[in-house]
Amino acid sequence: MLTPEQLVASQKANMETLYGLTSKAFEGMEKLVELNLQATKAALNESAQHTQAMLSVKDAQELLALQASLFQPLAEKAAAYSRHLYDIASGTSTEFTKAFEGKVAESQAQFAALVDNAAKNAPAGSETAVAMMKSAVAAANNAFESVQKAVKQASDVAEANFAAVTTSATNAAKSASAAAKKR
């Protein structure tokens, strides 16, 4: 049974965790807003420069060369933006995952202590029920750890796929830009 002091301490810890996670969420949003502001400023500057360059073009051949020279940097910037966006989301998600895993581990330890305490105070002849309860708790903990490992592996695969797609898109843009320049 929880004492009033333990209950208050638990609530205090939960509130601190909530405030910490809220702070991390706001940090992630701030990073996202900052990234979008930087991307918007860069896009406006590049648009102005591109417009000036187009106004100074003298013939169609020069216009085609100018357009071709824009493909590769545009793809690289889009890939960099996507990477930054992914890093922000991944970092924020990691913080939430750590907090969740910490709380789960804490809850598992408290529940195990509760089961042990109940086992000590169990009436004679209930050893089989206590053993089954302990076995069920161990099985649930093992299942949770297996799910955590599977989620981690899936995240790693998704990150590797994201990197491969980004590299492929950048390489395709380089190839298209090189082919357009040869014309």
C-alpha cells in the first residue's frame, strides 16, 4: 500500500516529467519555426537572384543553361531541409521515448515490489498463485522489452531508408542537371 508521502512524491515526479516533456516539445517547435524561417529567407533571396539572372539572359541557350544550373542546388537544399526536419522530429521523439521508458521501468519496479510484498504476506498454500503472478509479471516485462527492441529496429530501418531516398534524389537531380547542361 502506498503511503501519503509516496503518493505525493509520485505525483511530484509525474508533474516534473510532464513539465520536462512540455519543455522539450516547445524546444522542438522552436527549432522547427527557426528552420522554416531560415528556409523562407533563403528561398526569397534565391528567388530574387534567379529573377535578376533571368532578366539578364540574352538568348534561349543561355536561359536553358541557367535553368539547368538550378536543378542540382534545389534538390540538395530540399534534401538538407528534409534532413534537418527529420533530425528535429527524431530528437524530440527520442526525448519522449526516454521519458516513457524511464516511467515504464519505474512502474515495473514498483509493481514487482508490490508483488513481492504481497507474496511475503500471502497466506500459506498460495505459493502456486504467487509463482504464477511473478511469472506473468516477468512475461509482460519480456514482451515489453521485445516490443521496444522491434520499434528501435524499425526506426533504424526507417532512418536508413530515409538516408537512401535522400541520396538517391540528390543523385538523380545531379544527373538531370548534368544532362540538361549537355544539351
